Amino acid sequence: MERYKPYLLLLKRGWQGPTPSCPTIQVLHRRVLDAFDTFRILCAHRQGRDGVSGINDTVIALLRRAGLVKPTHRWWAGRPLMVLRNDYNVRLSGGGRGLFNGDVGILVHGEGSGDRVLAAFPGPDGLPSVADPQDPPPLEPQDYQGRHLVDYVQPHALPEHDTVFAMTIHKSQGSEFQRVLLVLPLNESPILTRELIYTGITRARRNVTVLCDPDLLRNALSVTVKRASGLSTQLWAP
């Protein structure tokens, strides 16, 4: 999966920042998080070969074959994850509390931690955007000093979560990515509607690729969501 290589190569290379005073590990991990968030695979279904579970397995297998990940156990560096339920009691490294449904983080090696892995989540402050995350330009002090770039969480403290190379279109609502790969089911499904496909396509800022059967796509675009509130019956009841 070419679109996922930049964040993994950046994490593997361990870019150390432009100056000794730069908080190198936080800048690196924020760059990794930002690079990952430029692309996402969106699926209509959660289960099945063409759903989130099957696509996640396929991506992991391809990245492992390319030598970019080593998923030998549950907590492997580079694994992206999405929180599936709110947990207001999780203690964040920045002093705050709480992880929430839809939050996305990445498992990383902490500074001087050896094989110990932490879950890194974006902090409230960001870094300047870059064209090439693998070769970012030098930072000025105002770009990072005093900024809350990353929050770290111990893996065992994470609430319910899942790997998130792929996610459902439903879960992607409210998010935007530079590029999106939209994977539709191989067979007809009652949830495939014009509105669902529109939601998936509009998650992309620059480019979207739709992987599907053309006939199935045409049929889905002819189906709209029917909402029955019963209001008309109440208004016109004798």
C-alpha cells in the first residue's frame, strides 16, 4: 500500500529534528501522525473480505511483506488504531484525561524506551504542513517550542479500539483526508445508497479512487435513503 509507506518510513527512519533544542521525539511522532492522516481506506461494511476487517488484514499482510511492519504481537510499532468508545478516565501524558470514540492514534516507541510501545495521539497544537513528510524542512523555534504536539497513553490503558488502516464510511463522517480509497462490496447491499457513496467521496480533499463493480455502483447511485417519520400520517389523519 504505497499511500501508507510515508508515515511508516518516517517512523522507521526516526527523523530527529533540526536543532538540539527541538523536542525531537514529539516532533517526529506528530509528523508520523500527520503523515498517516493524509490517506484512508473507507468501506461500506465492517465485516467480510471487502469490509474493514478484511481490508485491514490485507493491508497488514502487504506491509509486512514489504518489510515495513512486524506485527508479531498486538502492540507493534506503527499500528494505527481508532478508539471505539468514550473513556473519560484515561490519563494522558499532557495532563488531561479522556479518549473518545473516533480518536485515532499510532503505536510508537517512546524516547529511550527500548522495545516499550506507547500509543501516540495528536495534541491540541500542530506543526506547519509539509509537502513531503519524509523530508520536512527545518523548523523555526516558534514552530514547536511550548506546543502540545502529542499525547501518550500506555497501551494497557486504552479503551476498546481497533486497527484503522481501513474504517467504515459511517465512522469517517466529520473527517477529511487528502486522498481516499473507497472500497464497495462485491455484492449488492441494502446500505449502499447514493447518500453513503456521497459521504465517502466527500471525505477526500484532493483525490478519491472507487474500487467496485461499475454496475453495482450505478445501481447504488439510483437508491436514495427513505426516511419514514410518520409525520404525514399524523398531519392528515381523519
